[in-house]
Amino acid sequence: MHLIVIIAFAALLWFNSGAPMNKLGLSPGVSVVIVFGEIVLLAAAAMWTSHRTLKTLAKDPSDPDDAQHEHHYYGMILQLVMAGVFVANLILTDWPGVVRGLFGKGPTFGLVDLLVLSPFIITMIVIWIVQYPVDRAIREVALNPRLSQGHSVHPVWSLRQYLSFNVRYQLLTIAVPMTLIIVGDDIIDHYRRPLREATGGLVWASDALMGILVCAVFLVAPVMLRFIWDTEPLPAGELRSNLERIARKTKVKYREILLWHSRGMVVNAAVMGIIPPVRYVLISDGLLESLNDKHIEAVFGHEAGHINSWHIPFFIVFATLTMLIAGGLVEVLRWVARHFAFAWLSFDYIQIIVGLAVVGIWGVAFGWLSYYFEHQADMAGADSITPGPEQCSKPCLMHSEGGPVGSRVLCATAADEFAMALKRVAALNGIPVDEKGWRHPSIRDRVKLLSDMSQDPSAGQRFMALIQTVKGVLIVGTLIGLATGAWLYWDFLLPASWFG
Ligand SMILES: [Zn+2]
Ligand SMILES: [Zn+2]
């Protein structure tokens, strides 16, 4: 879901900056009818899929797996269609023109962009409302075995609670930081000329300011999320001291360990923030209630692994490299258009082509990178719960006589325990073990790699070599990109007026 919201905002920044494209040459009236007609159509599609999933669930209410699969699958398709439709509106219709026509010239502080985006947001909320009965039905079925085992459970959420959670977590998580960026972009764009004059002709003054804004928003985003989500510092107690001990052991620094209230609906943990003063480790109430302390420590160790392996900074390197590639691609296509006199290859089309390429890079390469990082964090998680030799109860290469075999081998007991924690978290979240996400490998694959690493001394080494190569390629690629950019734009970098 977050990806879809990111795509929508990115498309807004990318396609809604110049004059309205309206590639189909539609009239304002037709454009408005199309945009609002799409909301109705998507709502109808969601009703149909919900109906089908409820029927699947009714077939065998004791086994919600099929219905759950279907619910996820349809949800994903609906989201992709929703994003595609929104991007199509930006490019093909006069919808952006209609909205802009409502305002005069001058900065609107992002208001035009947000209004252009509004049909997307309305559709998303309508689809949530339509899907609520399915979500509720599946959760109720999933609760039964827990109730019969005598676990205390939260009642399944009401429509209001469900909507509030989705709006906060799925939408505002991305929308609040992105809105700040869009508003900033609007203001900076309006003062492009004065900025250039004030800096003695610096062409990239406004871009630099934009870069600073994006970095600043990114840095303080965890503080925003802390309040957008319903959180409080994890109360003192045995668990907290255990987690603090692991953090000290793994040298992880953070601002606070937060308990995230989700009425037990989320069984998850996360770390957010690049630098310790604004870095939070989040543990959801669902995780706290349904996992034993050992498993919570395993999950915490996994999050600590993300921090210690510098995963967030590497995601930023990845984003920078993608931007450089996009910029390079724009230059190449402009050159091709000029050189071969391709009149049809206008700047609009170049933007569309490069936009698609960027979506492809993020969709595929960012997913891969995240897969590797998840596996690496899993290794750290298993490491964090590695017992002493006496407590290791399995045939284990690490605790075998004569010391560990291989430099990157996992304890078999710890790998097994961590796999159990993973499976439990997945089951509680209603995620099938073989379901892959954009950013998460399937539980089956994660468990398999851990088990390989505990049984084959070379598996861990091979994996670490792969990770190091990927990280190296990212850094070298980014440096080459930056150097090429500086070389291409050398003449523009410093204005002549600076040298009298
Ligand atoms: Zn992770
Ligand atoms: Zn062991």
C-alpha cells in the first residue's frame, strides 16, 4: 500500500510540474466525468471482489487460507489499477488543467497538487470501506482458534477504527512527509528566478534548496510518524531491560523504544530514523501480546540488524543512484531526439519514458535490495538470540566440538528459534508462508536461508559476499553518476558573475 501512495505522490511531482499534458485532448467536462466515473467503477470492482472473497470464505469457514490469499491478491490488483488510473489521469486527461483553472497564477502552496490527487485518495478510502466486511470476516475466523486456546484477544475493529488505522498507517505515513515536500516544491518553484538572481546566477540554487528540504523532511519523518501512529514509550520492565541489553550488546543507539497501539491488529516491529537522536524502535501491541520474550528479542535483534548494516543509508544511496540514472536517461533521450530529429520525442514523452523506467527500477531493483537486507537482518536476529554452548540443543556447526566451523555460520538452535518467531509473526498477520511481498521475501525462503546458513558453512559466506558486492556497486555507481553529472554541467555549476 505504501508503494502505491509513493507512486501517486511521485507521479504528481513528476508529471504535474509543467503545463497540463492532456494527451488525448479531452475537454474539461469530459475529463471531470472520467475522473469521477473511475471512482465509481473501482468501487464497483472492489464490491465484486469482496463478494467473491466472502463466498470463498463461506465455503470453508474453518480454513480461511484461500480467502486470505484471494483478499491479498485482489487488494493488490485494485491498488495497482488505482495507481495506473491516477497516472493516466495526469497524462491523458485535462483533470490537472481543470484544477489549475480554479486558481489564478501565483503559488497555491501545494493546494493544486493535493486537489489533483484527491480522486486517488477518495478511491482509496471508498475501497477500504467496501473491503471492510471481508477484512472483518477473515479476522473473526482467525480469532476463533486463539479464543478456544484461552488467549485474550482484542475484539475485531469497528469500521471506524479500521478506517482510522488505514488512514493513519497506510496513507498519512507517506502523505504527511510527501505533502511537505510538495508544498515546499511549489514555493521554491515560484521563487526560482529571485533565488537565481540572489545567488548571482546560480542555476541550481532552487534544486539545492529542494534537496535540503527533502533531506530535512526525511530526517524528521520518524518524529512525525511517532505522532501519526498511536505510540508511547515502552513501559519499564523485564522486557524493556532485555531489549536495552541487546541494544547495548549490538551497539545500537536510538531515541526511544516505542510501543505502537494498533488494537492488536499489527504484529510487527520496525526501526525508523537514520541518526540516533531521531531514531525509534517500534514494537506493536500485537507483537508484545502474542510472542514470548525470546521471540520478541529475536524480532528486536532483526531490527537492530537493519541499523547495524546501514540499510536505511543504503536505501538513500539507491534512491540517489536512481535519480542520477533518470537524469542521465533524460539527457540521452534529448540527445537522441536532437541527433535523429525525432520530432515526436518531445520532452513530455521523454518524461513519460523516464518515469516508467524509474517505476521499473524501484519496482524490481528496490525489491531485490530489500530482500537481501531482510535476509541480512534475519542473520542478525538469529545471532542476537544465540544461546551459550550448554543451552544449544541441536547438532550445531557453531557449537560443535573444536569451535565454530566457518566464519559466518549460524547456531542451529538460534536459527530454528528465529524461524519459529518468523512463522508465528506471519501466521498472526495472516500472511501465507509462501507469499512474497515487494520488499519482503516469503517466510519459506527466509527460513530456508537461515537453515542453510546453520548447516552449510559456505552459505553464509556466499551470502555476505553477495551483499558486499551489491553495496559496492551501489556506492561506485553513485560516485560515477555524481562525477558524470559534475562533468556534464561543469559550465553551469558556478556562475560567471562569481568570478567578476
Ligand atoms: Zn526487516
Ligand atoms: Zn548452537
